[in-house]
Amino acid sequence: MNAALLQQIPRSPGVWAQAWMRLRTDRVGMIALAITVFFVGLVLLAQLGWVAGDWQREVGKPYAPPHFVGAIADGSQTAVVDAPTGAMVDLSAIDPLAPRYKEWAERAAKFTTSDTVKTDTLPFGGDRLGRDVLSKAVKGAQVSIAVGLVAALFATLIGTVLGAVGGYFGGKVGDVLEWIYNVFTAIPYILLVFALAAVLKSGPLAGSLGNGIWTVVIILSVVGWTGIYRLVRAEYMKHRSREYVRAAEAIGASHLSRMFVHILPNVSHVVLVQLSLHVVSFIKSEVILSFLGLGVPVDMVSWGTMLSEAQVELVLGKWWQLVAATGFMATFVTAFALLTDALRDALDPKLKNL
């Protein structure tokens, strides 16, 4: 009888159930969630090769404009532009390979067979080799989002675990972790990135890791955990002596249970905010590293490599690759940031209104 009565007593929803109910009432958060899920799905499809698998094919004419712009009136699709005075524009100061573009185009024309049809009506236009810019943007999303998300997750995991241990235990353990934190923050960020890149790309680990995106992920993860560690450590120092943690200790909860079952949900909003900031920051870092030759390999495409190519194309008046890369990047970054803000509000234990 008592057991039946206990089953009829309504139970209050858990932390995550309450967070989901709050999130569902946030219209902006749900729209941001839909956009983020769309991009993540796009990344998975690109990884499986179901979309943008042929991004390297030269399916269009070189520098074919977007479909809504129409064909270029004079038919000029080459990488060389005539100045008003008749002189040739010298692009060698911007791109060292610019003098060879015309030579490569002429060689490619010799191998073009009569049955090869190249269109000039690509949706987002074509690049200097005639590759579809839309396919490149989708494939670039796979690389850039994967680097940003995976590196941010690793950095957040490292910073959260170390911050939880240092803030919860304190004492000598906290002193050792503080010393490690001070060592990392004492070294200038860019020098630390260069040092890790030298070790991972040309050092003894180069053979095992190669020059793929995992090198960029490891570099950003190892460098980017310090800010998260500092904030999580301060939160754990504040929460470790509160009543609910003492109550968990009284009922026999272990240290790990108190750290990651009781305290972590109450500081998860801080972790989520830092995760969002690091995803955005690491996507930007991938762009910078690609400019410096420390990013993705030359046989891959990312938003960073697309922006690197776009700086030369802008001189020629070809703006569509820049617009495609920045449009995809801005949409994902904005949606992800708004989603994280909504999740932070939904997970905030101080909010009681559902």
C-alpha cells in the first residue's frame, strides 16, 4: 500500500528535463538549435561523402559568376586582367603563384576534351579553377566546424576537469595546477602555438600525427584550456562548501559524485558559455593558422583557405567566394552563440519559471 502511494506522488523533473522545458519556450533558442543541427548534419553528410564529395572537380568555367548574376558580358574568365591603360595587373606581390595561373589554364585547356561541358551558371559561382564555390563552402564547413567543435570540446574537457580538481580539493593539488596554469599563461599565445606546431609538424611526433586537421586540433586544445580552468576553479571553490554539497557528503556521496554529479550541473552554464566562445575563437584561429601555413593541408579546403584565396580574387573583382565563406561562417557562429546563450539561461539554477 505504501509503495503504491509513493508511486502516485508526483516527482519534480530533473535538472536536464527542466532545462529542456525552458529551452522549448525560447523561440530564438529553438531557431538557433535548428540552424546548428542543420550545420552539424551537413558536416556529417560531407564526412560520409554524400554531399560536396566532388568539390575538387572543375565543373564550371574559371571565375564563373553566381547564377543570379549571369555570365560575364565580355567572356573574360581568366586570372589576368587588363588595366585601363593596357598594362597587365601584377598580382605577384599578393600571390606568388599568380604568374603561373595563365600557364596552368593553357595546359588545362589542352587536356579538355570535346565531351567535357563546363557551365557558367553555378549557384554560388566558380573559383579560378572552375570548382563550385558552394561545394567548397560545404566541404569547408566540414573542416572548420569539425576543428572548432572538437578542439573546443577537448579544451573545455581539460579545463573543466583540472578546474574541478583544483577548486574542489585545493591545497597542494591546487598549487600544482596553479603552477601549470601560470606556466602556460606566461608564454605568449602565438609563440606557444608556433612551438607546438614545430613539434607536431616537424618534430618526433610528425610521423604519427601527420599534417592533418588533428594537428590543428591538438594545438588549439593544449593552448586554449587555461581560461576555462580559471573560471571553473573559482566556481568550484565557491560551491564546495555549500549546503547541498555538505548534504551529499552526509549521505555518503564520493568525491567524484560531489564534483561531477552535484556541483557540475550548477556551474554548467559557465562551461557552456566558454565552450561557445572557444568554438568561435577556434574557428577564427583555424583561419589564421591556414594563412600562416600551420592550418589544414593544401589538399583540403576550409573556410580559412577559401578566405585566403578570396584576397587575390577581390583584386580581380571576383567577390563570390568571399561572400560564400563569410556567409556560411557568420550564420553558423551566430546561431551557435545564440544557442549557447539560450542553454545558459535554461540551465541556470536560479531560474525557476518554466
